[in-house]
Amino acid sequence: MVLGLVIMIAGHKLILMKFCSLVFLVLGIWVFYKAFRGRVPHLALFAGLFVMPFNAYILAYGSSTFTESIFMLIQALCFLSFFRLSDRLAKA
């Protein structure tokens, strides 16, 4: 749906679609960091954060389908939402 909105607004412009993919990838990594900060050891967290943007399979798949980056962002948002909900329930 998000990709459909970008195509509806801008058409099939490859540069814009790749830029949106890059933005979603960076946002996904940032939200992933926010979700797991303080929950896992720093060494494991930063190793995972380092592997995500430099993994050739993720980059190739994300640039060929343009939806993998959106999926990674949605997945990181789900982790963040779940952790916040579990923290609130633990306090209650």
C-alpha cells in the first residue's frame, strides 16, 4: 500500500522509489535500535545493527522489490510496540 501511494503520486520514477527504499531502511534500523536498546547486550545490538545495512542479501532483495525495507520498518515497529506494551503491563 505504501509503495502504491508513492507510485500513484510520483509515477514509476526509479530514483524516487530507491530513495524511499533507502529512507525506510534507515528508519527501520533506527526503530530496531530504539526497540532493543536496554534489552540486549550492546555488543549483540550493535553487531546486529552493523549486519543489517551491509548484508548483501537484504540490500539486493530490498532494491529489487522495494517492499523489503517497508517490511523491515513495520517489523521493527511491531517489536517496539510489543516491548512498550509489555513494559506497561509489567508496571501495572
